[in-house]
Amino acid sequence: MDLPKYIPVKGTKLVRDTTTGAILNTDINEYNDYKMKKALRDQEKMEKEKINNRINKIETDISEIKQLLLSLLNTGNINGN
């Protein structure tokens, strides 16, 4: 007599795979919710990275502008000399 592929875990919606011993969640709705939440987290992470990249670019640009202004001040070109 073959054992059933999955055995319910008491007190949960989970099952145990008799072949591997793994505990599995077979609730499709929970799985779909997980996938949707993960996609949202991934999108938020990408947006944060994009914003951080833009901030870093702006900081670099400001630093370059500052250096150019200091260079102009040191050479006297800003006063028309």
C-alpha cells in the first residue's frame, strides 16, 4: 500500500510531502498574495535605488559646480579681472 503524497499537518492549512518530508502550503490564494506583495516590494526597492542614484548624481553635480566656482574665485575671473 502506497502512502498518500501529502499528509495534513494538524491545526494548520499545511501538508507534509511524504517523499521529501517538506512542509508545504497548498493555499493558492496565500501564494498569489505572496507573489503580489513580493512584486510590490521589488518595485519599491527599484524605485528607492533610482531615487538614490539621482541623489548621488545631484550631489556629484553640486560638488563639480562648487569646484568650478572655487576655481573661478581663485583665478579672479568671477570679478571680471
